[in-house]
Amino acid sequence: MRRSRPSLCGLALAASLLAAGVLATMTGPAAAQEESEVTEAGLARGEMFYQAHCGRCHGMLGQGGEGPSLARPTLPRAPDHESLVEVIRRGIPGTGMPGTRSNLVSDLEVDLIAAYVHTLREDIVTEVAGDAARGREVFASAGDCYSCHVVDGRGTGIGPELTGIGLRRGVDYLYASLRTPGSELPVSRRGILRGFRGYLPIRAVTREGRVITGMRVNEDAFTIQLRSISGRTVSLRKEDLVELEKQFDHSLMPAVEEMTEADIDDLVAFLADLGEGS
């Protein structure tokens, strides 16, 4: 980590890190121009902070999960230390990546987390057994995944859009989503549905006996909006319903019992590859 002209804020942070014993002290003329290197003790603390604040989504070893793998040569949104610190602190709007509250995570902790995350690229071991090219064919043919998911503008958006899914989810998460769809449902972290299942299946029955099933798009005290199986958005008044079933821990996506293990490997390889070239 080097900065040719450290700001006062950067110098203050470096001073606090030195005091904490997590930066190596530098001497000589270069000390006035370069930020000190993080010590092994500092990286150990960064790993501890990472596991406490980031491991649930990105995996305790950084291999991904509900969030993307961080063990990659370059992080697309954070190619250097400063930009990674910014992402950790502010989050990424419109995604599941929240920012950190300064009263819960200090600047020192954020700096050490970023330093630790950059070491993960040194042990890149995530490999997918399948063939991504064949996985694209499986995606289009086996159950026609395009009937529920959108990839690069093609498909129907009942379920989550999968464009760039390889940058948002880890390999283990993708396997679990295919084998047991209801076990890995994303959680919304923004808007009125914050903390709720982001893709919650709904079964509604009107007073006239009409049965409507679909995915919840939005909800308030008086209405609920669903995206039906046909892809059409339907708005319902709750007072007009005789039944409103929220199917928690359930997915409209069928399990893949009829697929071979090779099919599943290829499909995961295709999904994991989406977004890697962006």
C-alpha cells in the first residue's frame, strides 16, 4: 500500500495503526513518503474482523457464498486498497452489499479487513469441475431456465436476474440453489422489504375464487404486488382476498433431480462464469 503524498487523514490512520502494532515501522527518507506495511499481526486481526463482519456472506475463507468470492486476481469494483476500503465502508447501492456503520466498525478495522482481503488473491483455489459452454446448453434446455430467469436481456424475470451472477454468488451457493432451491433464498437489504426474503412465493385467493401464484414484488399494509408465473405484475388489495399464503423457505424453482451430476457441474460452471468477463 503506497501513497506518494499521504493526506492528514491517512497519516492519522497510519499513526493509529502503528500504535496498535499492526503496521511495521519504517525508517529513513522513504518513511515520509510511503505508508507502512501491514504486519502479520495486523493481517491476523484483519482476518478476525473479516470473519466477524464479512464471512457470513463471502465465506469464512473468502471463497464466496451468498456474496461473491473474494479470492480472485482482481475485484472488479475494488481493484486497489483505497477503493476496497470505500466499498467496505459505503457498500454498493442496489446490491446486497451493505455499508458499515462507523460506530460498529472503526476505520482501523476497515483498513485491516481490506488489507486481509487483498491477501486472498494469493491463494486462488476455486475451480469448477463443469464445462461452461455445455452448461449454457443445459440452462436453455433442462427445464428452460429462461422461462423464469433473465440472462443478458433474454428470459422472464420471475426469479432473480442471473446476468453477472458469477460476480455476486459463490460456487457452493450456486450448487445449493440448484439442489435444494428453498435453502438459499436471497434476503432483501434495501427499501420497504429490508430484512425480508427478496424472492418470496405467494399464493393468493380472491373472493371470486381466483387463485394467483407468483413472487412478491412489494407489499404494504393494504396491498401486495406479485409477479405471476406468466411474468405479469399483479396488484391485489388485501381486503379482496380470502387467503394470502406466504411460502417462506420455499422456491418456485423445481429441484434438479432429473439432471445428472455432470449436468449440474456444467450448469454451475456456466453460472459462475457469468460476469467474469465484465
